[in-house]
Amino acid sequence: MSRGLPLYLVLLLVLTVYQDFPLVNVIGEIGRSPVILLFPLFVFCEVAMLAKHKKVMLGTKLQQYMLAIIVYLSFVSVAYVLYQFLQGSYGFGSENLLGKSFKVLIYFVLILLYIRHMQLVFSKIRNPKALYGCFFAVVTLLAAIMALELMSIPHALSSLHAGGHPYWRVRLLTSESSTTGSIIVVYASILVYLSRYLSGFAKTLSIAYAAGFFLFYLFVTGSKGFLIVMLLTLVVTMVKFLDFRKKKNFVLVVAVAGAMYMFVMYFSAGLVSSFSNDIENYTSSYTRMGTILIALTTVLHNPFGVGTGAYLLYFDKYVNDAIGVMSHFYYNVFGISQINAGELLTYSNSDENLGVKSGFFQWVMFGGVFSVAFFYMVARDLIVKAKISSILFLALVFILFSLLFVALEIKYEVWLLFAFISFYLGRGETKESHAQRVAFHENTHRV
């Protein structure tokens, strides 16, 4: 193993969490993550691998599923754009439909290349303690960033963000606090998992460090979505460990029940108050629900999806229907006679930031039932693998719930967790992952 490889992995892990890169102001939303700058390197590595093996190596099921969704979306996107062209619709706002379809597909290609590149790097790092050191270094960096933010809010690290406006919550290197929770969960859980390769007191200290990092974020975050997903994750965890024939399960259920009690006691009042304030004074809840309703309506009429370009037209087509459904819902449930749908109405005449405020439903709008099948296959495969590690199972459940609340296109920590589980817990899915696990255990016993 090259001595510089762990340093390169640290760089990759830092770039993974940097999701408010100023390049967005130059090339658009895809530049919000600096991972786009690695695209030439990813392609170079792919060419080198192709030259070495004389064929494309799709080692893990995750890679195969990603390639399948890219091929399907490419076909559907072109088909729907051509259909719209025949109807006389060539664009929406300033976007050309065909150009938009290819721009969005770049996100998917970049995700696949990112997964393949991370698993390639994993395969080259044979020493588990070196891998642990990489994640430990990045977790420490994130903790330091959180501390700096708390000391300098609302102008914390403004030069590193795409916008220089004041921000009053902890957001790390992302654009807003609602997108940071998945970063904390992924990095803390992988650090705990890798702590198994430490011994004695060092292992205990490492787990305590990761737990402290997580609790630090938990008590300073203002993200409602993070707290809701945490509660859902705890509920699923209790169900999974209800078999008391194993003493470990009983201890875990008691711990989870205690965590749920603490959550209700300390966070529920603030969560309800924040949600009520959002409904009364802001538009984010209406916008999220409205865009999801638009996606669902689109898929009901187009069960195979509408692709990555023509979807723009369906926002304009179904936005009024979505507002009508929400008006009835909020009136019947909350007694609110008039909702603030101002942000949602702007989708009728602008293509700026036009998308579903949910990664899962956005991809379902793109690919219809095929996207649903994609998420099912990926989730099933990863859940089976993650069952051998309680901490990675918890992180995976959290991330799967998070897909309902956050966009996926630049959330590379999501794909990092998927790639990590797929590679290290892959039960010999590839020769490299099997050899890597053997090498890890050998190095662990050797130390």
C-alpha cells in the first residue's frame, strides 16, 4: 500500500462532505460539490482498469444496480423528450429539455464513478488501522468545524460557502442544517465499526469519542428532519431486536427504549413548536409536501417515469392540483384555511432549483416503477449485508429514511455508506472485497 493512499482517502472523505462549494455560482448546481472536479480522475482510473482487465468490472451488486438505473433513465429521458418535441415543447424557462436530461444524467454517472472509485481505494488499503485513522481524522475535522461554527454564528466560515448570507444553525460544509445529519451518522457509525480493529481501552475510547461526536451534533442541531428520522430509526431498531432469546438484544432494546424516552422528554416539545412555526410563518413544509404530491401525480399518470428532462413540464402541469390537495389536507387536519404556497407557485414560471424536495420521490418521478424497484433491490441487498453489524444497520436504516427528506444527487456520504457496506460486508461478492476482509483480519491479529 502506498503511504500516500490514506492521505488521498482523507481528501476524498473531506470532499464528500463539502456540499456548498462556491463553484456552484459558476457552473450551476452540480458544482455545489467539489467531487465534480474529480470526474477526470475517475475517468482516468476507469480507463486504466479497462486496459488492465480488458473488460468493465462491475464487482458489487450496488454498481450493477446503478448502471441499470442509468441505462433505463437514459432511454426514458430521450423517449419523453422526443415525445415533447413532437408536441411542440422544446424547453421550460431557460432550460432546453434535451440538454436538461443530459445534465441530470451526469449526476447519476458521477455517483456510479464515485462508488467505483471509493471501492477501488478501499481495495488498496490493506491495513484496517490505516482506514480507521482516515475516518478518525475526518470526524475530528468535522467536530472542529462544528465548534468553530458555534463560536462564530451567523457568519461561520462564510468564505467556504457559496453564499455569504448569515446562517444561524450548524451546517458544517453544507448549504443548510437539514442536510448535515446524514453526514454525522455515516461518519460516526463507520468510525465505530472500524473501532473493532483496535484493542482494549483504545477501542472503548474510540467508541466513546464517536458517541460524543454524535451527541455534540444532536444537542446543537436545529434540523427537524434529522430528529424525525432519528425517532423513526429508534422505532425500527426496537422491532429488530425484540427477540429476547439473545441477551445482547435485550440490552439493546432497553438502551433504545431509554433513548426514545430521552428523545421525547428533551426534543419533542421543541420539534412540535418548530413544526408549528414552520407551518404558520414559512413555506418549506408546503414546498416539500407539494413537490412530493407533484411527483406522485406524475407517476400515477406515467408509471414508467418521465425521465430527467421532461419532468420540468410536469411540475408546471400538476402544481395547482398539488396546492389544492394540500389546502384540503391542512384545513381538515390543522384547521388552516389558507396555506403559504408562494414558493411552490414560482415553479410555474421558473426552472431555478426545480425539483422534488425528496431524493426518493425525485428519482421515482424520473424512473417510475423502475426506480421503486431500484431502491427496493439496493435496500434489500444492503440490509442483508448490514445485519452482521448493529451500528452499520442503524446507520443504514437512518439513511434509508433520510431519502424521504433530502436530495440524493450530491449527498455523496449516502453513497459512501452504501459503498462501504457493499464492499466490506459483501460476503465475497468480489474477489477484492473477500481478500480485503481476510487481509483486515490478518493485520488485526498481527498487531
